[in-house]
Amino acid sequence: MAKVLVVGGAGFLGSHAAKTFTRAGHEVVVFDNLSTGNRDAVRYGKLVEGDLLDRAALASLFSSFTPNAILHTAAKAGIAESVDHPAAYYEANVTGSLNLLEAARALPAWPAFIYASSCAVYSATEEPVSELAPIAPLNAFARSKRMVEEILADYGRAYGMPWVSLRCFNAAGADPEGELGERRDPPTHLIPRLLLNALDARAHPVQVFGGDYATPDGTCVRDYVHVADLAEGHLRAMEYLLRGGSSETFNLGTNQGSSVRDVIRTVERVTGKKLHVPETTARAGDPPRLVAGSKKARNILSFVPRHDLESVVRTAWNYVKDHR
């Protein structure tokens, strides 16, 4: 059994990971400032409320809890917002991560450090995108994620910290058991926005950002990964490090791309509702397509996603109906 600190464990990915880690027999403590997470999403593990920008809060946390592993899922994560307010993203995502690393450096031994990074560090258009693809982040959110990846590599070289960076593709879906789901208000991701539109189109209008990208149907193509599969991938990464695995970067995705129009059709099929989704101008900072090449994670971490797009939408729809 490992003692695991889940930073951002009241959020979408973090809460699912806390459940997965607990179910696997590990002791979980959640650290979250509840700025976007939800207190009642911390169903697995003890909640310690605090902010990564508060060094005293981190010192107090580690004085009472010495983890074997840290899972860092906390971040500001809005692409459009990061274009307009980059300072807030660098402060929360880069300075906050650096504070966490410095607090962990004071522990008697380095914990295994698992970082939830993002596919947004890529701007590649080829499919699938491997870990060797060019790094060219297009917005402040993506650049903040890349900066933390570089900091991890430096800490590993200089201080011997074991780390894994997981470039997550588009997290979606909800806990298949119905306990947890995505609850940002207002929602920022495509699938929950479409599902709320299916419930009440007037209260929750949705637009397609651009229809003339260099893709088969003109809309952005993404790799939608079920959040439960991502949580399992983070568990496997922790266990890999605790077995003595070397520091590595992995993509976590399904290797399958779906366009915005594909997602709309799937939502219509699952909900039985016809959606009216008008088209507007393209959004700054959006690459036309990002689809994972996850061969490395499959070979080294035995990461094999179990959910397809239909399952992603169906579990999210069940959650939205029950918790709207």
C-alpha cells in the first residue's frame, strides 16, 4: 500500500483518480483549494483544503503526511481564458507546481511524482502524435504545462526525483458507477456543454468554433479519453515508478480521433435529442487535430483504454441527468 497525495483531488480527473487509487488499496489524501473542484467530490481519501501558492499550507501538510507518491492534477485549464489572462495561468500552473516540488524536496525521501500534463503541448497535425512529435504549444495553458514538464526533468537530473509526465488527451465521460463526473459551472468542455444543451437548449446554447479547419469535415478533431481510463493510467504510472521505473513521458489516449461533428452525432444518438449547434469563428489557440499515439504507454504501463466515444457520452449523460 502506498501513501498518495492527490493534488487537485476535488476536480474532475483528480476525484476519479482518488477513487481508483483507493480501490487499488492505497491510502489517499486530497489537497485542493476548491476553486473549481467540489468538496463533495472527495469521496475517497481525506480532504486537506489548501492552495499551492501557499507555501505554509504545503509545509503544514507535509509535516503531518509523508507520501510515497504525489499525483499532481491541479491546474487552471481553459485555453481561451489562458490567451486572455496568461499571468494567472503561469502563476497557478507553474509557480504552484514549483512550490509543490520544493515542499516535497524537504521530505526525508523523494516521493514518486506523477504529473497530469496535456496533449496541448503538441501542435502536430499528423496522426497519431507520438511522444517524439514536435513540441509547439499554442497558448499560455499549454506553455505552462510544458514548462512544468521541463522543471520535472531538471529536478530529476539535479536532485534524483523520480517522475512521470502523462500527456492526457481530452478527458471526458463520468464514473461508470455514477458517483463522480464533470461539474464545472459553467462547463468549458464540449461534451458536457452538448449534454446540457440536450436538456435545455435555451439555457445552455452551444456553438461550433470554426468549420474550416484542415480536417475531413472542417471541425476540430480530438482524442476523447474516458476519465476512468485516465485514472487507471495514472495508477499504472505510479506503480511503475514505485517498482523502480525510470522517469518518462507518456501519452494517454485512445488512438482514435473524433471531430466535433462526430461528437454531436453521438450525443444526439445517446440522448435521443436533435441538437441545434450553430457555427462561429475559430477559437484562438486551437490546433486542427490532436490524436494520441499511445504505443509507449501500452507497452510499458500496459495502458489499454476500455471505453469508446459512445461509452464516454453515455456515462456522462447518465451523470448529467442525475446531477443537473
